[in-house]
Amino acid sequence: MSSTQSFHGKTAVVTGAGRGIGRATALELASLGANVVVNDIGTSSAGEGSDATPAESVVSEIEAAGGRAVTSHDSVSEYDAAGRIIAAGIDAFGAVDILVNNAGLSAGAPIWNLDPELFNRVAATHIQGTFNCTRHAVGGMKERGWGRIVNLVSRAGLLGMPGNAAYGAGKGGVFGFTNVVSRDLVPFGITVNGVNPSSTETRMVTEAVERGIAEGGEGAKRAANLKAVLQSPKAVAVLIAALCSDQAAGITGQFFFVQKTHIGLFQPLTLTQSTSRDEPWTAGDLADALVKLEPHSLDGPY
């Protein structure tokens, strides 16, 4: 997409766009000609407090560069509030063509210390937030026969990270949601894809690195792994923008990895080892057979 008019006439909603990947995505889409709804309630990574400044700052950047943008300070985790996010794009620009479900929280604790309210709050921003915004946006996309939805996912939802059950549950839900909704919407010219960034310079990752260093031991090792592959949010934003292009009309239901300039496509879930026999298993026989399989290590770098 060499032309700055690639998204001329299109409107994008980017959630969690006040900082990090969301901010970079809003700026990238605006630079390519899209009108942008910059949604961010300005909370902490645990969902506490609010601050209008981050979203307003991004809108100011877009406008200073000659683009068009409006702010939204509604929460993605509340269905009616999510409706107002999409309505902001329709009211300001006439339609919503692109939705980037990026907003999310990252606070957590080991399962024996995980507060139920915190679990619900963190998981809801990911899975309910993705559903809520998508549900409100797809009606207009269906009518026009064109739409692009990009969901931010994480391997924490499939491989797991210690102390992150709430985040992993939310992101795991987004994997499943993306798989199903992409199939629902493919007849209507709407693509739905997932983007899984490697370690990126965001508040979430910075806080994780700081916690790991303070924890020491395995936590410090995980922190070192994160720092070793740290990338700019711009690298992620460019991939998201590419998936929203006309050229990507045939790409849907896919999950992409991005680590700086390295872009990968994840293979769907597959069996790597198996065991079988002609007659039905007994529990005892199957237990003997299972120990001959080689379990996947839990100690591999995330």
C-alpha cells in the first residue's frame, strides 16, 4: 500500500488506542487515509481509574498530520457502552468499516491468590470486549458487503504464562471467537483475523518485565526473553493495516505472528503425537500408554 489514500473514505475503530499497539495502529491507519475513532478509557493495566488524556493526545497527533479522528472514552466490556463506541464512528463519519479489537487488561496473580472480581474484569475486557464491539459493528459491514476485523491475541491464551490465568482465559477466548466469527462472516465480504505480536514496547510488557526482574529466578528469565525480542508497536500496526487492505480480501480466519520484520502464519491446532489400538482402552492400559508419549515442556521460553 504505497498510496496514502489506501483507506480514503473508510472509517476505523481502534480500541485501547491511547497507548502502545492501539496508538500505533490508529496513527498508521490515519496516515493511510482512514478516519479513526480513538477509543481508550485511560485506565491502569488492572482497569483502575480513568484518564481522557491518552485518547485525546492521539487524536491531536492525527489532526496535526492532516487526518480526521474523534475520541471515545466508553468501555468495551459493557455492551451498551461498546455500542456507543461504534456509534461514534457512524455519527462522525457515516459508517464503521474497520474494527481493531485491541483493548485489554493484563493484571493477574497465581491462581490461589487470584481475586474473582479481578479475573472477571481482566477476562471481560478481552473476550466480552471483542464480542461487544464486533456485534455492534458487523450489521453495517454486512449491509455494505465490506469489513475488516482484526483481533489482538496472545500465545498466553494457548501456551500459558504463570500468574496470568485471567489474561490467558480472555485471550484464549478471542482465539475461539475469531475462528468461529470468521466463518460466520466470510459470505459477506468481511474478514476476521488475529494478530499475535512478539514482545512489544507497551505498558503491559514493560510492567511484566519489571515484575519478572523483581521476582528473580524463573521470572527474571521470562523477563530476559521478553526484552530480547522487544519490538516497536509500529511493526504490529503495519501488519494490522495490511490485513485491513483490499489486497487482503481473501485472508480470513488466520492468526499471524509478528516479530519486528518477521511475519509468520500459525498452523491450526494439530496432533504431534498419538497412540491407538484396535480394541477399546481400559483406564489402566491407557495410563501405561500415555506415559510413553513425550509431554511438551512447560519451561520453554514464552
